[in-house]
Amino acid sequence: MSEMEINQYIEKILSYKTYSDKRKIDSLLHQLAILWQNTGTDSTKTEINEVKRKSRIIYRAIKHIDPALGSRFLNTADA
């Protein structure tokens, strides 16, 4: 999934009026899990860094929904 597709996915999830905040966060974390699931021992450093960058994008989206949770994710990702 490209960065543009990630941003479109985030916008789509955040725009759902029928989703609770928890469900929005769960959907974003599910997408994040899929991104990490596709990395492995044969993944290059560039591919892993790309997933890390996309993770931060998703964490920032989570921060818009729940600032405390998003901040904890971002702090952990930067550690």
C-alpha cells in the first residue's frame, strides 16, 4: 500500500459517521498490522523504514481521535 493509499484509507475511516472512535482506531491498527505482517527476515532496510514511516502516519491519525493514545504510540515508535 502506497503512502497515498494510506492517506486515502485514513480519510475514509475518519469520515465514517457510524463508526465509534474505538472502531476507527481498531480499523487503523488493523491496517497497521497488515503492513507489518508483510515484512519479514528477507525485507530490506528500505522496506522496513517505509513501514515505519507509514506507521507514524497512522499513529498521527489515531492522535486526532485519541490524543493520549496517539501520543503514546508516537513516543514508543520514536524510542
